[in-house]
Amino acid sequence: MSRQMHQIDDDENAGKAAPWQRQKAQEGKQSNRFFEQRAEESAESRKARAGSGAEDQGMGLGNPFENWGLSSERKPKVEQAKPKTASKGVMSVVWRTLSTVVSAGVIAASLFSLWMPANFLPGNLGQEMVDAVAVDEMVAQTEIAEGVLPENFPTNKIGIVVGHRGHDSGAVCSNGLTELEINSNVATYVQQKLIKAGYEVELLDEFDSRLKNYQAGMLLSIHADSCDYINDSATGFKVAGAFSQKNDQSSSRLVQCIADRYAKVTGLRYHYQSVTTDMTSYHVFDEINPYTTAGIIEIGFMNLDQEILTTKPELLAEGIVEGISCYMNNEEVQTP
């Protein structure tokens, strides 16, 4: 048979194929479409992963040689933060160093000012510094003295103890002159003059019961020294103060005032080198109120100074009153 005849037969019998043959042909077409779709999906997946397709040639994101550019772009960000940290550390060290230097300078300057002799300072600056310190100390002492007195303390009141009165006659001379007689005469004049000056004045016995916690602006005990001849230097007067924690400054000033004024008025010498413990530890000092400024005076020796003690008691009293007024009025005292 010819080729044309076979072709006609195939065309005529194509629509007459058996059902199982048509089903097998359809399954074959579906299988071909399935593999074609899988191939397309696989190609698209490779394109998504490789981007430009350079992965197939050993390039792309998966290649470490492709990532060297990205790594080099990230490194500067980390390295840029390091200089900032180092800069802060350097600034902190510099600041601490400057603070230490400044503090050391302040301390050195303070010590230099305290320890440097005054004559090293230019001009009168050294003396001005000394004067300033002295003024500050004086102000502080004045404030303490004014502030320690209790409320309603009788500052205008003055107590005068007549030495040995109410107890014994004191020293007795060969001519019968007694210390009590001299003390009483002078104390009476002192009381009169102080009352005239406007003060409230009380005369007290040696062991007066009123001395217990006695309160007054000041108290002074009047005595006279021995009748015995000691030597030619046993002439003049002595003064001692009651020194305690509360009024030692005031007592010291009282001694200065009385010593200065009494010597000027009477002409007697201040015999300070022979002040005894009987005077500095005088029993009255332990009995009176601690805020009461107190002192004791030996107005003269009953041997070499007997004439002035017996003939001029009012002059002696004037010297005592001048000293008391110096203290009470806070007058100046010229120290030798």
C-alpha cells in the first residue's frame, strides 16, 4: 500500500480510537504540563535566590567574594564609635588632674598665709593681718562676756568684803594697829564713793553668809599686808583675780584696771612678784556665783607703808574706786 493510503486511514480512524486509548493520551498531556510547571517554578525560585543569575557562575550573594564589599561598608561604623569613647576618657583624666592641681594650690596658699612670718609680707600687710586677728579675738571675747550673764543679773551691784571683819583682827602690829582697822576705814570710803557714782554697794564680812552664790557686777576683798619687816622691797600693793571657766577674762581685766589706777593715784608700787596662793586661791572665790567677777587687793605693807595706810585712807579708797570704775565702764588700760 502507498504512503497516501496509510495517511488517509489514520485520519479517518483518528476519531474512532478506543476509549482507553483516549484516556491514556489525556494522562500523557497532563503529565507533560505538570513537569513543565515544575520546571518553570524551579527556574523562578533560582532567579529569586540568585538575583542576577551570577550564582550559577560562582558569583552572587552566596559567594563570600561577593560579600567583601558589604563587610567593608559595615566596619567603619564600629570603628567610628571608638574615638568618642577614647576622647571621653582623656577629658575625664584631664579634668581630674586640673581639679587636683587647683585643690593643692588652695591648700598650699592657706598654709603659706598661716605660717609665713609677718616680716616677709610687703608693706604693712603683715601688721594689718595681726591687727585683724587681734580685733576678731577682742570682739569674740566681748560677745562671750556679754552673752554669758543670766537674765536680770545685777551688773550694777558691787560687793566689798572688809577683810577679817566678823572673824578676827587680822595682822597686829607692835603698836597695836590692826589690819581690820585699816581695812574697815578704806572700805567705808570706797562704799561712799561708789554709791555717789550711782552703784549699789554692799559691805560684807569675811565669812558672810551672803557670799554663798553671791551675784554682782563685781566683788572686791580689801586686805593689808604684814606688819613684820621683811626687807626694804616689802612696800607696795598686790592684786589677784578669781580665775574660772566663766569669768577669767573679766577677772584679768579687773586686775589690770585696779593695778593701773591704784598705782597712779596712790604712788605705791605694784608688787606683783610677791602675790601668794592665799590670794589666788582666796576662799570667797569658791563661794560666789561663777558669773560674778571678783578680785582681792592687799592695799599696802603695814610696816613700810604704815603712814599712808593710816593717814590717807581716803586716797587709798580713791585709787580703788578709780580701778573699779575702769573695769565697770570698760575703760582703756595702758600696759607697761
